[in-house]
Amino acid sequence: MPSLNAASYRAGDEAGYFIATKLHYFTVRKPAPAVQPPAPAASASSAPVSAPAPAKKAEAPKKKAAADSDDDFAMSSDDDDEAEAIIARKAAEHAAKKAASGKAKPVAKSSVILFVKPEDAETDMNELAAKIKKEVVMDSLQWGDYELIPIAYGIKKLRIICVIEDDKIQLDDLTEAIEQFEEVQSVDIDAFNKL
């Protein structure tokens, strides 16, 4: 096969020319022929002219030009509507199949260990732990044991355990609820384990 360069070309389908470069091929289309205006009306003495025949030929290239100008990769709104309908139908089928199976999804629970740091050294941490367990009440929250861990200079931090349902409780909401107490400086998450 002869080598191709930018100067060589070959005629293609539908009045197109393909220009070959070393790595890329570009398609260059001929412009659609201009529509010839009808011939001026001749006088009665002149011979009849068959002008309508070229007009029919001019209509065919217009249709081809319109078809060539369509972007093959662009989706119409009809395609979007069809795709959305298919996605919705498949989602409904999946939900119906899941409901028909009768299996209950296991509840995802997590064990969380929180460190609660006091505002000052005079804070009674046992009283604070009881206050947290009593006043921070959320759906699917179970408080566990707690212990006091010395930090420095007689200050102790509270290490408290709780079990939460992952779908119902966000840790940010839980820590913000504990930080609302004026005796609390900050709340840190020490451990987070899936059960």
C-alpha cells in the first residue's frame, strides 16, 4: 500500500474527501450546492425551458446536508425520556423483587467510644456522665459503661461507650448534642467499630 501524506487523498462516499495525515484522518465535506433561482419567465415567442428538473436535484443534496449536519453523539430529549423511563421501570422491578423476597435487611449497628473533656478541673465527671445518659436520648441509641481517665493536674476525661444504628444516628449529631452542655469543652471519637 502506498504511503499517505497530507497531499494525498481519496474520494469517499457522499461527496466527501478524506485527507490523510500521519496519525489522524479528518473528514472534509463539500459544501452543499447553492439552489439555482428559477429562470426568468420567457416571452410567448421563446421556446419553453425545462427549469423544474434541476430544482429536484437541488433538493436531494439539501436533505443529505441536513442529515450530515446532525451530530451523531448528541442525544435528543426523546432519548433522555426513554432512558429515564427504562431506569424507573428497572428500579421498580428491583424494589418489587426485593419486597417479594421477604428477607429483612440486617440492622447495621456500631459501637462508639467517646472521650468527653471537661471545661475545668472542678467539674464532677460522674454527675456529667449521668446527665449525658439521661438527657441525650435518641432513637436507636444505647448508652453503655463509662470510666474516668486522668489527663493531668487532677483533670479527668470521661470515656463513655454507646451503641448506635448507622441509618438513624449520625455521629456529628451525637457529639453536638453532648457539646451543648456547659460543663463540656469538647467531644472526641476514640473508637468506631461495626457490629
